Amino acid sequence: MSKLVIRVIEIIGNCLVYKFGDKIIIDVGYKLNVKETDTICMHSLSSLVPYCVALSKGTSSNSLGLSKKEVKNSTFYV
């Protein structure tokens, strides 16, 4: 398993936690890397958890229905 980088690319409405470009880093599919993570919202984390292991193992975000384009690396854009 590799490092999973989840990056904010769009915010619709208002968000008190995230701004464009913020990232969440997940190591080996389940360890939140707090040193490299910019910020974390518990609401978003609960939505992302079901996908973290699959994405960390190399499953594309496109095949999971999470993006419109194929992402070759371990970056998940939200």
C-alpha cells in the first residue's frame, strides 16, 4: 500500500475547514498522517473512509465512480 493524497479542488458553498489545495494524507490505507495533513473535517473523513484502502492499493478513483478522469497516481481529488 502506498501513501494516499486527498486534495481539495473545489468547494461548493461555504466550508469553515477546507480551502482550495488543502490535502489529507493517509499512509498504508488507514493511518492518518497528521504531520503532512493540512486540516481535517470529521464530516468529510467519514465520507472518505470507505474508499481509503481501495485507493491506497491502487484502485483508480475513476473505477470507483469518484472522478471523471483516470488518475494514475495515489491522489484522490475532492
